[in-house]
Amino acid sequence: MTGFSRFLRKEIIKVDEVDLSIMWTTSALIPPFGVFVPVLSTVIICFASYYFFKWINGDVIVHIRDATKNHSWTSLRMSSKAWYCSICESLLLNGIGVYCDCCGVCADTDCIKKANKRLQCKVITSKTDVFFHHWVKGNLPLGALCALCQDDCSMEPGLVDFQCCWCQRTVHTECLKGLEKECDFGPFRNIIVPPWCVQVARMKSSIHRHLLLRGVQDPGWQNWCPLVVVANRKSGNNDGGIVLSEFRKYLNPVQVLDLAERTPAAALQWSVLVAPKPIKLLIAGGDGTVSWILSSVHKMDLDPQPAVSLLPLGTGNDLSRVLGWGKQNHSEIDVEKLIGRLLMPRQHF
Ligand SMILES: [Zn+2]
Ligand SMILES: [Zn+2]
Ligand SMILES: [Zn+2]
Ligand SMILES: [Zn+2]
């Protein structure tokens, strides 16, 4: 019995100890838990309000294409110009092949992979403000003149002579050494966002990596007012796609937004990033696209407001006709002429 009593006593003590420890743990938990719940709910409310106001103000994430991966390949359009592969230099017969609408590199189907690996596309961001021409060999526009000797370029067949994909200068291979190495972004520099002014963030997700536009700096150029082009590549019998392609050639590709992939709020986020400087906003599309974007401009209450120009595409162009901005489709788009008119104050198409 004595042994049993001792055993019982031990167990009681053990139970007491356990009970005590449970009591201690519970009592220790109660005060922090009591504080934790209101703190957690306050944090959640703060985060929710922050993101709600960010959303209300149109402060949205702008996803951008990673130009370090692949070129922005586009089907070759039928033209009187002969196209040559930038890798094997052979003539692309019957227009079968692709070209990069950002940098102008061209490839037949066998050379696309090699072109992605060997030839760098137009960089959208860089760390240094010393910027050199980005020369792309061959496939110069018809009637191109040499920036050094002023004679005609591409007088011989084949992949000859060079064009800078930023300033659009063209030059003979033999004249290349005589030109300044540094690129001044050419006649349209006041609407171009130079790569060193573009701040991006790399985000990793479980599927792939994203590039996000984080900030846009002012390059400090006089009268600098970046142009942002918005269109839907599927609208206007694919004219929207042609407009986007053409402007990617002349601008930093991040300035060109396809509404098939991005929202108007993402496009207008440029206004927020460039503020207090204003932006020029070119909307290419029909009435539906225009009213969609203009209602977003109104909703976001941007300050300063972007200077809006329209390039009518498709058939529903009543709004642009009423406002005197033009009414016909643009099957052939002369982008240099359009930009020239955009650079003039108070001009619309
Ligand atoms: Zn090839
Ligand atoms: Zn490219
Ligand atoms: Zn250049
Ligand atoms: Zn020359």
C-alpha cells in the first residue's frame, strides 16, 4: 500500500505539474493573443486600404517584355523590299521569315533560335547614360542615305550597310568608323524614353519571371515629353498590330502598349511615373478603344493630364471625326510623318 501511495502521490504531483504547466501556458498565451488579434486586423485593414487606394488611383503594375530573352518576332509584310536573313545572310524568298519589330533583325525559320542567341535586341533598360548606337546589319529602308557621306545605302544586293535601331541613322559599312560612337537618339529623342531612365523590377513566380516597370526618370532633355502608344493589335483589321510594330521601332518598346495584353490603367500608369512632366498619349483604334481609355483618364484624375492624340482605325470612328481628328483607316502608316505632326504643338491626325 505504501508503494501504491507513493506511486499515487507521484502521479498526483505529476498531474498537478502538468495542470500547472497547462495553466501557465494558457495564461501566457491569453494576453498576447488578446493583443495579437486587434494588431493583425489593423495590419490587414491597413494593407487592404493601401491597395484599395492604389487601385482607385490607378497605381497598377505595368508588366513589360524581357528583351534579353528573345526578339519581338513579327511576320514579314509583303513589300517591294528584299529581305535577308541576319544570320545566314540568304535572301528570304516569297517573304517567308520573320523580323524583329523592335530592332529590325531578320531571320528565316531555321535561324530564329540562333538570332535569339547571337544578336541582342534593343535594350529597354540600362545602368549607364553613355549610350552607343545599336547597329543592325542590312535590311535598310528603301532610299536610305548614309549619315556620313550622304550617298545612297544598300546599292548592292545582300545583307549590307547598317542602321541604328534607336536614332534610325543609316550608314555604309565603310563609313561606320567615321561616325560618332555615341547615340543621340536622333530627331525624335524628345519623345523617346532612353534605357537608363527606365527602372525595372524582376519578379519571380512559380511559372516564369516577370519584368515590371518601376520608375521612369527624366533624362533632363529640354522639351522632353515621352510618347506612349496604346492600341489593340487585334483591332482595325490588324492595323492595330501594325501601328504597335511601327512604333516599337522608333521608341523604347516599353512605351508601346498592346490593349490585348494590358489594361488602360497600365498604360495610364505612365502618366503617374513621369509626373510632374506630362506625357503624350497616342490612342490608335476605334471609338470603343478611345472611349475606354478616355473614361480611364477621367477615373484616374491624372495630374498633369496627358496630351491625347488619336489615330483612327477600324470603322467606328465617329468620335475622332466629330473632334476633327480624322476619319479614315490608315492601311499604310507613315510613322515618321505621324511623329513629326505629334511633335508640333496642338496638332492631331
Ligand atoms: Zn538564315
Ligand atoms: Zn530584336
Ligand atoms: Zn543611334
Ligand atoms: Zn557613306
